[in-house]
Amino acid sequence: MKIVHIAAEFSPIAKVGGLGEVVKGLTSALKEKGQDVFVILPKYKHLINLKAIKNLKLEKRQFCFLEKKRCQNNRIYSAWIDNVKVFFIDPDKDYFDRNKIYGYKDDVNRFLYFNKAAIEFLNERKEKIDILHLHDWHTAFIAPMYKEFYHKKNVKIKSFVLSIHNLKYQGLCKTKDITNIDFSGKHFLTKNRLQDPNRPRTLNLLKGGIIYSDLIVPVSVGYAKEILTKDGGCSLEKVLNKHKKKIKGIINGMEYHFWNPRFDKHLQYKYSEKTTLQNLKKDKIQNKKLDRKNVV
């Protein structure tokens, strides 16, 4: 199967927390099982860990698409991160030329731009995709865009998966933010589309991903149950319950090649399943002492 992941993070090159670890671990595992997998990521100019990229290649110098009725130019790069191919979208705008991945007033505009650039890139390549896997609100709008507009174009996508890593962040925006990327924001301002449950004039990008995706994957079985409750649903519990049949909680896995105490470069005293219990205790105590020393 051809599986494409579109995300805001990918460990170890651009990571804030668990999202980046999950995308990296999942794509690597799928690749090892023989699936055709690649990732699309923003090119964060000041944040990407260049030491992890030894083969960065300029794929396309001029990649244009319309935004606000004007053609915006992007460069497309690619690289192999371990065994996974990653495409980077690098716009002329300063959207990803920041000191942080998130935390700016224009975050919605930044990631809506990335959403459109990503789907336009897939459309230009005439990709035929079995699963397009989206992650959190940052890429959730791609599902509504495709099912409302792009399904008649060159890119063909059989099904959408939306992983919910943190329901608290939902990508609230105005209709004009959607209009800025040349779609009708008012078109989505209905209860059965992106209208926020508590703010009738506001669009909710994560809600759009929930409604338009074919499968919703919270990051654990427990979290899948929690988000259906009033306390854990963050105002989207009614929407989630309506689409309950699409929800399947899957616990985050672990990438054993990376989190292996036998090879972990961060551990001075390494150990494995062959280490005796007595030596294991000693090694762990020594590692903790060194860790405290480094923190101080």
C-alpha cells in the first residue's frame, strides 16, 4: 500500500513532543513491513536537526499554487531519514523561518498554507494513495479540502486516517482564513462541516478532520474513551460520539532501534537482557547520578 503521512513534527529533525516520535516510529515500522511510505513536513529553517540529514536534495525550485489569487512560490526538498523518505515544503514566506514550531498568532495561517501546499504537491505528482494519514489540527483540513474539492483532480486518495495526539488544540479560525487560501470559508461554516460547537462564527479545523476522515485514531485505548466524555472531549464530545464508529484507540508504540539501553548514546552505562540484575541496578544508579550532575 502507498501510505503518506503529513505532519508538523518528525523525530529527530523537528520535534516538540510525542507527536514527532509517533510519526517517526510509525512510518519506520510501516516501511519495515514493506509498505510504500513517505512523509510531508514543513522545512523549519532554524529548527531542523541538520546532523540527522545527510542527503538533503532540492527536488523542485519553483512550486507555485494560488493563495489570495496570487501564485506563491515554494521549494520542495527531500531526504531519507533512516529508511523513510521525507519531503519538505519551503515557502518564500517566513511561515517556518521561526525560533519555534508553534506558539505564534498566525499559527492557523501558517499551517493552512502548509495544508494547501501539501495537497497541491500530491496533486501535481498525480499520486494514487491508499491511506493519507493526518496528525492533529495542523493537517486536519486536508481531509475536507480533498473531499470537497480535490477528489475530482489528479490526486486520488482511498481513505483518510486522523490521529489525535492532543484534543485540547483544535485550530480555531475565521472564515477569512480559509478564504485566504482560495476556498470559501462560509462554505464550511455549517454544523455538519467545520462550525465550532460553541462559537457559531468560528471554524474548527480539528472538527473538520474528525468529520471528513474515515478512521480516527486517538493515541491510546484509554484516551479514545476519555475524549467521548464531557470532561475529556474539549467541547467536541458530541461530534466525536456521533462519529464513534470511526474511533479506534491504539496505544503509542516504541521504536526499539532508538530506545535501546544497549546502544543508547545518552547512557554512559549500557545494559541489555543479558545484564545481571545486580549489575543492572548498579548501572541504572550510575546513570541517574550522571543525569543529575548534567542537569545541575
